[in-house]
Amino acid sequence: MEKKYFFVRLNSRRPTFPMDMTPEERQIMMAHRAYWDSWQAQGKVVVFGPVMDPKGPFGMGVVGVENEAELASLISDDPAISLVEGEFFPMTAILPK
């Protein structure tokens, strides 16, 4: 089965989050990083990381999965889901192949 690709956007629940994380939040974000690293190692994540948009920072990723349900599960199992709101959008092409 050919992978379906999605752009994933994780929006923090407060705009100052990257600058004023508590020690507990920092630990959660370290687990978040390890979580997505493991999916990248398995070939499901093409790229991911923080985007420092002046209008408000957010996390982004490009994910290749079998279907939308698999992606929804990956997002809901993210250790940082209590700190972020996830949304995703289908992509029509990933270049280069």
C-alpha cells in the first residue's frame, strides 16, 4: 500500500510556551521529541521540528502513513498532547520521490 502524506501542525496552548516552559513541561517535550524521533527512525516521519513564526510558534511535521486513522493515533499518543492541539492536512505530492 502506498503511503499517504500529511502536514501536521501542533499549536501550543499558549503563545509564549517555547520561552517559558516549566521544568515539568520541558520533560514532557523531551519525551515528545523522543516519540517523534522513533517514528522518524521507522520511516513514518519525513521531517519535524519547531517553527518560530513571529505570529506564534508551532510544531510541524510531514508524516507518511497508511491512512488518516493511523496519523490520528500517532498524534493522540504523543506525550505532549496535553500541551498542544494537533491538526493535519493531506498533501497531494511529496517531492522528490
